[in-house]
Amino acid sequence: MPDQRVPRIRKNLQDYGDPYVSDHDKHEHGIQRCRVCQVVYYKDRWYLPDGLAPELLKTKTPHPVTCPACRKIADKAPGGVLILSGTFLDRHRDDIIRLIQNEDSSARRDNPLERVMTIEQDGTITTVQTTNERLAQRLGKAIQRAYDGVLECKWPEDGKLARVTWRRDA
């Protein structure tokens, strides 16, 4: 049996009726590959391109699709927003951005659909948009662990768009 390297799967992930995660699209074809980012859908799970045994992809031709994360990015429809501010941010912005990028890479290994969509700076405020609400919260918690500050998470009842704020003044 070919080695099917399966990454860790996070528990309790919910899509909250996310219109970008369509059940009927998933089951039409056995293996799917995103034409934009190359992630692969197989047996009810999205994988990074190197997350499946190469032999599997050689024996079956993936059906080209656009994954939910790439559709959200194209539509500019974030699932989470992280807003960073404070005088501490001005002096440590590069380190904090690197931390965000490292957490983004780690999150993709767990779930390839969790991604940072944009990082924008407007004066003293940095806004990070993510494809889902949990990544915004994860990023905020990682920044708070590393740099202290005040973290606030606001979850709407429908779970569609989380707003996370972090602030630290020096």
C-alpha cells in the first residue's frame, strides 16, 4: 500500500454554513486539484500538493477546480480580520509580520485552506485578512504570547467573520 502521508488534522473545525465550502462540489469527482494554488482534495480533505503519495496522483487524474480559499481570496471575502495597533507595533512591525508569516505556514500544514489573504498597513494600523475566523484568532494569540499586549476577539453569532484586535503601547 502506498505511503499516504497524512498531516495532523485539527479537531472541531466548522464551516458555519460557509458558502465557499460546497458539499456537492466535493463529491462530484474523486480527486480535485486547485488550478490556482495546487492543493489537492481527496477523501473529504484538502492536502498540500506534497501531502499525498505521488503514486496516487500518477494513477488518477485530478479534476481541476478552484479551492474555497482561492475563491475567497479572489472575491475578497475574508473569514477573519486581525487589526494590530499601538506604538510598540511601529518599532517591531517586521518581527511581528515574520511571526504572522510563520504562523500562516504552520496553519497551512494543518489545513491548506487556512491562509493569510492580505497584510495592509495604513498609518499606524496593520490589518491582516484571513480565509477563516480561526486563523485570525490564532495569529492574535501568537502575537500576544510573543509580545504581550491586549487581545480582543469578537465572534458574531453566525460565525462568518471574526474580528480580532491586538494593541500594545510601549
